[in-house]
Amino acid sequence: MDAETVINLLGLEPHPEGEHYREVFRDPAVTAIYYLLKEGEVSAWRRAGAVEIWRHYDGAPLDLAISDDGEKSETQILGKNLAAGQRPQAYVPAGAWQ
């Protein structure tokens, strides 16, 4: 399934930083969103205001860079190929850069 089909089926909206997303749940403790990066799109380098849990459902692997200081980062690869070290989910600690 291509990105445009997923965007349409899930009702994703353009995000100000260039991605596509839709909030699907919110309460005082947590929010949940659908989030899609098309090929060639990148997410803005920003600090997480709260713990973020990233889950990979489909598509190409995603490199998720995480940094305590905003300069030196470690990359986790979200994807389906567990044998290659990819993982289906990762978390970003509150206050970390991503």
C-alpha cells in the first residue's frame, strides 16, 4: 500500500513540520497519534516534552535518533527485520532530543 493510500484511509493531515499525522486519543496522561513520513521526509530535531513511544506498523525502516544533549545521538531503527536489529517500537525519554 502506498503512502497516499494510507494517508487517505487513516484521514491523516499535513503536519506543520512536513509529515502527516492524526491524533486518535487524548486524555490528561497520554495522547496517541498516527504518524507517517513519506520517502524523503524528515522530522524536525526537537525535544520531547514527555515520554514518547514510537511504533512501526508498516513501510520502510525508520531511523530514530535520540540524544540527551542535542548533539551526540544514538540511532534506533524501527522496522520489521528483527534479525537485522530493527525493532517494532522504541521510546524517547522526556526531555531527550529526537
